[in-house]
Amino acid sequence: MTTPTEWITERRVVVREDPADVAAVVADRLTGKLVRWTRKKRPVHLSLTGGSMGGSVLRAVGADPRQGLINWSRVHFWWSDERFVPRADGDRNALQAREALLDHIEVPADNIHEMASTDDGMDLDAAAAAYAAELARFGTPRQPWPSFRVCLLGVGPDAHIASLFPDRDEIRIADSSTAAVRDSPKPPPERVTVTRPVINSSERVWMALAGADKASALGLTLTGASYASVPAAGAKGRKRTVLFVDTAAAAHVPPELIDPDAA
């Protein structure tokens, strides 16, 4: 077990009782920020995640009375990864996001930047290249992708983020914004993912995780393990990095790292 002096303090942890409470606090903070940010003319780029937590956050945003104050025309939605399956497949992160929120708000279709599916007449490498080109439309020559105001990530029990899995080549890519993933350790086997430089150019990286099976991943992330073996340890926002966790996942987090106001 680690001692407090071994913990990396640049990341902050927000703890809530259970997964529903974790989703609620993430949604509350995201909604509040979107209300403020979209009062200005500057576009707001968000990177979404999939899974049960990603869907729960988006449903909670949609149910928040303040969401009517958000100017959705200024919000651009992206994904950190996607399963390369048919567009109507329930595994698609984009489909889950549409069902949870995007189909229920007044957001322009051009603001929803989905990754390609197997229905789009391209192979996996072409799908990754196409998303890189789409990202580049909103970037600069020096940074060919947008800086996300928030990059929301789930964290697996193995500490993977997006489709960047431990000890695989994709986590080490630094010269491309996207990667094609084959033989994924977690099904389905083919995926497209953004790379670590894209994640780490975000203003804020918010990681959400719940359950006792995530406690080890959380501990390794906070102790600054090698990002190649613990991808979540390599995720860091330019302004802030916050982990939103439930009490089961946070069982061994030192009290001094718990920050109820970090976001």
C-alpha cells in the first residue's frame, strides 16, 4: 500500500456515494460550465465517452432545468473513441449519446462529429484517417485538432482510457491524432481512438469511475505510474485534471487528495 508522500497531488479526486451520484455531480458541473461558456461566441468543443457512466452523465444533463439556458449551437460534440461497428449497433458510443441527450436538444447536425461506422464504405484505417481530417478542420497547423474544453473519460479496471490499452502501441503514438485499434483487449475488437496528445491538449480532463474493481486503477493513476502500462496515469488536462469516483473506488485515496470543489 502506498503512503501519502507517494501520491501525485496534481490530480484531484471528487468522491460521491455511488455511481448515480458520480454521474450527477459530473453532469451538474458540466451543465453549469456550458451555461456560462455558451454565453460567449467562442465555440465549445467537448469530447464524450461511452459506457454506462457516459450515458448517465448525458441523461442527467438533459434532465437539468438549466440545459434550456445552454446555446447548443455553439457546442461541438466529439468522441475519444468509437467501436468500428454498424451505425445502429448498440455498442456505438455515438448512438448511446444520441439516445441519452443529442437527439433531445437543438444542436446542429454539423456540430456532432461521429467517427465512421462499418456502414460508411471504408476500412478501419480509413476511418481513423477520416476522423483525423475532421479534427484538423477545427485545429491549427501546429495542433491539427481542437482543444476540448472538457474531455470526459471513463477508466477501465485495467486503467485504459478511450481505446488506449496498457502496453500497446496506441498509447505511445505522439505523431498522429487518431489510431486504428485491432484485436482490442475489450470487445468489439476493432475501434478508432484519439491519441494521448489530443487528450492532453484538453483544458480539463475529467475521468469518471465507479466500483471496487476500479480501486486499483485509481490508485495506480494517482501514484503516477507509467502511462504506457497505466494509460489513465498519462491523462492530464492543461488547466485541471479531476477524477470523479464513488466510495468503493476511492477506498484507499488519502483524504488530502479529496477535493469537493475541483472541476
